[in-house]
Amino acid sequence: MTKQLSKNEQAILIFKALADPVRLEILHYLKQCDHDVSCGEVGQAIGISKTSGSYHFKLLQTAGLITARKESREKYVALDQSTFEQVVGHFWDNL
Amino acid sequence: MTKQLSKNEQAILIFKALADPVRLEILHYLKQCDHDVSCGEVGQAIGISKTSGSYHFKLLQTAGLITARKESREKYVALDQSTFEQVVGHFWDNL
DNA sequence: ATAATAGTTCAAAATATTTTGAACTATTTA
DNA sequence: TAAATAGTTCAAAATATTTTGAACTATTAT
């Protein structure tokens, strides 16, 4: 059961997720990929430990900025711009 | 001499500024005002100390989310949506 | 000149976020 | 079955952010 968030709470989640250089690097890497890629690949590409990666991917996922699918051992992630558009697009209206 | 920021650094500054409930309250209050208002008025309205207010107003100002003008003893602040539009509007393009 | 008022600055304390490494689960390969 | 691989979880350590109160500047009012 995932708690239902208000517009503001959701916005804060997204802004927090975006307010970090490592996570922007992740998103930047994902943007260059048309296909979805494994967490390991991304982590290696930007040079972070897998523990740290796990932490950041979870945050991005919770914020709705990436989608993730588990295939056997690996987790494949991809950019999801739609949440951003929805929440940040109407940010000033909802404020 | 204010350091020149990259697009990403500016974006992080804005996202950090927006990733906080107190600062969203400030922006929310400012949104309701057509005129600019004193820091004291805002602080009182949302119930924060003036020291804390000073801290948050500085952050918002640095991020370019508010404008400020000093008139005699008081500092009048107002919403500035334009920076947000410029930086966040092209966020995915610049990423 | 003295008081009061609006806001800033500073350093310390309180909180929150991020990184790290070890131990863990689950899956695949030898 | 045993070893290797991908990722998660946990708690501790390292950092970063936020709050607090006292001391400060500058302006206005008595």
C-alpha cells in the first residue's frame, strides 16, 4: 500500500530527486539511450558503486522519473518524462 | 563577482530551492499577492522566525525564483516565474 | 539621543541526505 | 552442486541542509 500523495508532496519528491548531480547524470545517460538499460551499465558509465546506484535508482523511481522492469537478474531502467510533465508542467497552477 | 553557472548547476539550484515545504509555502503566499510584500509579512503569515525567513528568502533569490527590492528598513519580495520557465522549461533539452 | 523595528550574519545544534562496506536474495553459469 | 553475477538491505560514517538564538547594521519613531 503506497501512500497517496498530494500534488505538493509529489512535486517535492520530484524536485528532490532532480536536485542532485549524480541523479542528473543518471538521467542524462538514460536520455541518450533509446532502449532501456541495466542499472549496472548506468552505474559503471557514471562511476558509482552499486549500493549508491541502488539508492539513487530507487529515489528516481519513487519520484516517477524512471520506469523499471526486472528481467532475470537485472533491472532495466528508462527515462519517464510523463510524470515530470504532469506535475512540473502544472506546478505554478497547483501551487 | 557572482560565479557563472552552467545550465545544470542553475537547474540544481532551482530544484533544491523548490524541494522544501517551507519555501513552497513562501511561493504559495507570494502567488496570492499581486503586489510585492515584505519578508516580515510573509514570515508571519506562514509562521517562521525571521532568521529562518532570511535564510529561505536568500535561497529563493539566489535560485532566481523571487525578486527583491529594499525600501528603507524592509525588503519586498515577489514571485519571479521567468527563471523557472527558462531553466525548467528546457530542462530535458539541456539535460 | 534613545527606543523600536526589519532584516542579516554567525556559529552551534538539530535534521536530513548520501556514501560506504558487509551481509543478504535471487538468478545464471561452470 | 558450487561459484559468479546483479541488485537490495542494513547500519554506520560522512556530508549537507535547516533551525535556533545572540549579536549585529541600518532605518525610523519618540
